[in-house]
Amino acid sequence: MHQTKVAIIGLGTVGAGVARLLLDYGDRTARHAGRTLWLEKAVVRDLQRSRDCELPPGVLTDSIQEVIDDREIQVVAQLIGGLEPARSIMLQLLESGKDVVTANKALLAEHGPEIFDRARALGRCVAFEASVAGGIPIIANIGQCLSANQLLSLHGILNGTSNFILSKMHAEGSAYQEVVTEAQRLGYAEADPAMDVDGTDAAQKLAILAHLGFGARVHWQDIPRSGIDTLDLADVRYAQEMGYRIKLLAVAELVEEKIALHVSPTLVREGRSLAEVGGPYNAIRVVGDAVGQLLFYGPGAGQMPTASAVVADMIDTAVGRSAITFRTLELWSNREARVAAADYASVRGRFYFRLTVDDCPGVLAKVSQALGEQNISIASVLQHEPDAAGSAVPLVIMTHETTAGAADRASATLHKLASVQAEPVRMWVRD
């Protein structure tokens, strides 16, 4: 059987999983590729470090140059995280005539135009299924299987760490920091989970999906985002009392032929598909004008789910399918964006407000007036009895549909009221 030599750059958790699939299940990959994917080299920084896989003699090296100089190596899985040296290595591999598979969503979100333009100029291709949602084949489905559709919306739980934290807070009533500590102990959260919990990771993935599915060219840093790192357990309890669960949602919606993008904690009504996604799992709900609503669900991270996506890309690249798709889609090309970004302030939706207010007459009237000045209509109000006379009380308000801009202005006005004791909490609501 024909042999295609491949290499791996980075033998961490995912890289070790890729090596195991190539070495232990070579007959499986050969059936799908019509050729053997021969692991020629695996590049690491520290040759002495123990690995989660056994490699044949001569495969392990600490020299990237060995891969670059080997003309017989055709496909390289570049599995280094971060921006540098990942960017420089990616460009070097392309320059040396290799096709590249990557799982680095941060690199694509930041340097996608440069990398893809260079790959096109060199007649090479870049495959990146594993960069978004781990083992869920969302890139292939949006880029190829749904190509007969105009996508209308995409709502995604794209970060498993945040979803695990939120699920535990809802299920057990545990405070945010307690669950973060548990997530770190179980390996669902990094030692520094900031990019997961502040919305950065989801925004980077959303930028990729928005470009692929809608033709938008929006830098991830320009996507309005907020995370769950300031979430109070009180809001989890109020959401449950009203029949909702809080999820960190990445949203892309066509609004009057423009694309509205944002990442934020959102109250999702119980019983809806996204509300029921628990633990470290991901899910993406896509609506197309022809196919209607689809839900993609599965493990969004982890060694073998992500390795599964990487090896699938390596097979497609070795066979030549990735090159055809890469040329056809013209991703991150110099073409004008098919759709412009919508003004975030004009995006419509319902909102949840929680205020801490003085327990005295007239407060609700002042709050209603502040909302009314922005033409925000109140759908419901929830207020419990105070613990003691004269103490501050929480006031929870659900609005009818309004705009994000109106909600922002109302929140600023409410914060200035003498009877409001802290900055209002505000979240999107999805019914």
C-alpha cells in the first residue's frame, strides 16, 4: 500500500493522542486514506520527558529542522499552542512544502489572514477541524455539508471549562471559586483558567465559525464578550427559580443582512437543547435557511476527541480532499467580507437585571422609570422578603425585547440611583 510520511510538532496531551491513533490503529487510517500514514518524526522540546505513548526508535526528535528538511514528509500536525513560536513554525512548514493540520484556534483567530494567504501563494493547505469544539466535526459541517444553505444563526457552548463550572453551580449550588478549584483538580481547567472563563476562548472560536459560516471578517478582540468569572451564585439560583439555566453562549446572528456577534453568560430556558448540555461538553445550534435547525453535540476538548479531529484532517490532507476544500473556500482571503458586522447596540433581545436596592417605598417606581426612559418594558419582577427590616433586598427584573444599547444605557442610569447599592447585573435571555 502507498505510504505518506507525516510528522507531529508537539507531543503534549493531544499530540500523544494523535501518535497513538497513527501507531496503534494504522490499519484503520489506511482503510480511510487508501494509504498508510507513516509517522516519521515527532518533535518535542525535552527528549527526556516521559510521554503518554510509545514511539518507534528514531521518531522522537527535538529538531524541527529535521522535519523541515525532509522532503518526503508531506503532512505535519502542528500542535503547539499560543501565538509564538507557533506562527513562525507554521510559516516555516508551509515554506518547506508541507501541508499543515492544526488545533490552534488562537493562532488562526489572530494570524489567519497571513497564514492562509501564504499557504495559497505556496500551493499548500491548512486544515483546522480540531481548532473549534474538539471532537465535534463543526468545521466540516459548516464549510462543506451546509454549503447549500445561508446560515441564519449560530448559538454555541464552545468552552467546556465554563460549561463544567456552570453545570456544577446549577446542580450543587456551589460557589464559583469552589467549582473552579474542582475543575482544576479534574483537569477540566488550566492552572490559570482566565481565557476560558473570561470569554476569550469562545470569542476566538466564534470568530473562526463566523468567518467560515457567514463570510464575516471580524477580529476576535472586536467581538463584545463577557465571561463567567464574576458570576454570583445568587444569579444561578434566581435563574433556576424562573426556569432558566445560565450558559456561556457564543452567538452569531444575521440581523438585516449584517452579522451580530457576542459572547456572554445567558439565561437559557430549561428544556431547550442548549440548556440541557452539561459538564465539559460543547454544543452548537445552527439554523440554515434550507435545512432548518441542527444541533451538534459532543466532547469539546480532551486528548482523544481532539486527536480524532486532527487525524481525520491528516487523512483528508493526505488524500487531497483538504486541498480542494482549501482552494474552494478561499478562507481569510483578500476578498471583501460577504457580510458586515452589525452595531452591537442595535442587537435585539430580552434581558435579566438583578439590582440590590434599599428596602423602602418608591424604589420600584424609580427603577421602572429608568427602564421606561429607554423604552424597556418589564415582563416580570421577582423580589423576596427582606431578611431584616430596612436591609437591602435583591430585585430581579426580566424585560421584554429591547436593544443591547438600551439595556446598557438603562444599566448605567440604574447604577446612579441612590437607592441602588451596587452595579446592576445584566445578562441576555434566550427563550
